Amino acid sequence: MHEPDVGEVLEAMRARAGWQVSPPRQIKLSEVCWLFGNWVREQALAEGLPVVDAPPRATLAERVLAAIHPLP
């Protein structure tokens, strides 16, 4: 699963921490996590593994299941 939007990564981290405003350190950490996620995505694709974008969240479970159990 891949999150293509760095802002969504920051929002998820901020929500888990319970902060109203993200401190600079958390902003930088979210950027680093997003860059690492992009690298992991590229490695997975290079190995022929399925990658599913996180949005839209409403259909995520179905898309993940379809990616790991494709129809013949």
C-alpha cells in the first residue's frame, strides 16, 4: 500500500500524536517517511509485486484483496 500524498502522511502522523499544529520536526519526519514509502514502492514494482495506492480509502480493502488475489 502506498500513500502518494505527503500531506496525508503528515495528517496521519499529526492525528496519531494528537497535535493541533505539527511541529517542524514532525513535518520533516513525515517527508522522510513519505520518501521512504516511495522507495519501497519502486522496489516492490521492480520485483513485480503489487502496489495499491491508499486513496480512495473507501475501496482500499477491495483493491488490496484484488491485488493479492487477482481473478484468473
